[in-house]
Amino acid sequence: MLSAEEYNRHDAVGLAALVATREVTAAEVLQESMARIEAAERPLNGVVTTCFDDAHRNVGALLPTGPLTGVPYLVKDLNTWVRGMPATNGSRALANFVPDRDAVLVERLRTAGLILLGKTNTPEFGLNVCTAPALFGVTPNPFDPTRSAGGSSGGSAVAVATGVVPAAHATDSGGSIRIPASNCGLFGLKPSRSRVPLGNDQPEGLGGLSAGHAVTHSVRDSAVLLDATAGPLPGRVNEFRESAGPFVDALVRDMPDLRVALWTDGLAGEAVSEECARVAAEAAILCESVGCLVEEVRPPVEGGALRDALDVVFTTNIRQVVQAVLADQPAAVTEGLLEPITVACFEAGARHDGVAYEAALRHAQRVAHAMEEFFERFDLLLTPTLAEPPMPLGQLDMQTDDWDSYFQHLLDAIPFTPLFNVTGGPAASVPLGWSGDGLPIGVQFGAAVGSEATVLRLARELEQAKPWHDRI
């Protein structure tokens, strides 16, 4: 019989091993996870939709033989289609949209042997670094319920941080995997652009900024999930250089001599808290202790111009999203089905024409090229993940209609994460520190496109040097 302590002690790979060796059954693992969802759902609000009946049917059938057979899993409710489950994007306007098929990503998750139990909370269309949609309500931080869990993958992060599941799906268009990973004490890897297909079978999202993967406790869970889901959509070609062998194999290779650049100041002069800068500096010392050569270097990025380009990309893409909603529900705005900041973003998108959008994309390409040259000298860039420890709930509220002020405050909170959405390279938040108030603080490691193995290998070394899995 699977005990609660044993469930907590194992990551996803560990639970799959227990099932494979018949020390426990997949049904026992499933029951433990479902019980935790039911117990935690109200106070933490991480899981917003469940499919327990479907999970029971799947565990009673012959499960696929995969690397994660019998492990429970949750999917973020943003641009991800699971047959028979609402795909709301955190919006009241899409509360009744139910796809009739699985996305390719979801098919790959099932093939890996995962048992899907439900969907996790997210702000409307992912437009916040906190998770508090009007549709489902607030998802607070499990370490302090007055603070934010982060967003937009806040529901997934809370579910993993509290031990409901060992890992959960997440997406990232400006930091939305790494932000809640930092706030909730988890490992969160954003892979290279196009490495993992998006959950709605689209070739890209938000002008190419979007990526999908997971939040996990262990680095090896992240690597195994990446091996299970990586690869282009059918009929499409990968846009990055391939990794040499499975990502999980990279974790056991000899530790290379890595050149790490350290930068702790905001790229556009954003204020960075002393605590976040301290944790990054301590992480640099830890890197040196495992054989890395660390040098403090400013990345070749003019942050102010990058922020301007991000504004254009976000508003024009969200305008297209809202137009698609209005095509089906013309009264969505007047009926209050869209949150005020979403409407404001939609309206702000009208300020930019095709020339402005093309100029923003060209600037993003220049940033990407400059960082490619930077990574010829360095293997990794180490920064704080966020500018501050988890912010108080309500500090960034989507009920405002002032887009310009809202977006500037949002970018102030995340001065480092959007850089790797722009470059397309992998970046991970690694849970290496704590605030004086006992709140998790992550540090970010980013690398050149296609360099997930490098990020994962160093993260695994740091995990062994300073373990964090027992934080449930």
C-alpha cells in the first residue's frame, strides 16, 4: 500500500519505478493524487477542472508502457486541448468550449504512460504574473497565502509544490514557467522554441514567444518529460539543432567545464531586490564549487527597446485572440465576459500597424543575434529569476483598464525572463534560495538555442549539491 510519506518522497520517475516493479499499483498512486486534489482544491485553487472518471477508466485499462506509466499528471488550462475537458484559457468567454480531441502534446503525454487528472488554474489568456482569473479565482502561494504563486502557470506550480502531483504541464510566453517555479520552490525549464509542440497544435504562439513544458521537483523529471514530448508537429521541421541523444542521458555525463556569465541588474534599469541579487550571487559561488568559471558580465541587450518591442508583440497578438472570441460572441465585452485588462490590451493593439509589428520582430531578431554571439563566449547566463520575492496578492490586478501602467509594472517584476522567449533559447528557474520571510527565490540559467542538455546538466549538479525535493 502506498503511504503518503512514500508518495511525497518520490518524483515522477520514482513513482513510475514503483509501479513498474509492482511495489505499488497505478490505481494506488492515482487514488493518493485524487485524494490530495480534493483536499487541497478549495484553499489553494490550483486544480480547476478534473476528469476522475476518465482517469479511473484509463488506470483500469492496459496503460501504455512508457517512462512514466502510472504517474498522475495535470495540464495547464491555457491553449491546451484535452478531449472532453473545457479549454477556457482562464476566460469566462470560453467557459463552454470543450475540444473533441487531444492535441499532439497530450497524445505524447498519454503515450508516456501519464494519467491525466485535470486542468490547472491560469490568468485569462496568460496575461498576468499572478494567477487570479475572474472565472476561477485566486491561486495563492503555498508558502504564504497572502502572496502570489506566480503566473501564468500558477495552478500547476501550486499542485506540484504541495505534492498533489510530482510534475505538471506549464507554458511560457514571457516567463510563465519560470515565474511560478521561482515563487513555489520548483524547477521550471522553458525549452527552446519549437522543441515541444504547443497544446493547441499551433506552430507557434504570441509571435513565436510561447513555449510549453513543465514544472517539477526534480531535474530528471523535467528531462524525462522533455524526451517524451519533444519533436515537431507532424509535417513540420524542427527549427533548432538537435540534441545529442536523450536529455535524460545528459544528466549522467561528466560535468563539462562551463563558462557562466553572472548579471543581477535589471536589463532596462529595473530595480532588483537585494534578496534576489544575493541568491543569484550565492548561486554563482555554488557554480564555482562544482567547477564552473563565473564572470560578471552585462548581456548585450538594451532593455528599454526590448520592453517596447514586447508591448507591440503582446498587444497585437492578444488583439487577434480577442477578435477570434468576438467573432463567436460579439457581446463578450459588453457582457463583461472579458476582464478589463484583456479589453485594454485588445484596444492597445489597435495602435500598432503592420510596419510597427515588423519593426518589433526585427528588433527581437537583433537581440537574438546579439545573444548568439554572447553564447559563443559563455555557455550560460545566470540571473535572478525575478526582481522580487513573491509579490503580495492583488499587487498586479487584471481589473484595471490602464494597459500601459499595467504592462510596465508587469515587466518591472520580470526583468530577466522575457529575454529567452525573444532569443528562443532554453532557460530554467532553479530553486536555490530563500527570502528572509521564508519564501522561495529562484535563479535563472539561460543558454543558446538547442542547449537544453547544458542547462539540465548543470541544474542536476546543483540539485545534488543543494537538494530541494523535500520542500513539499
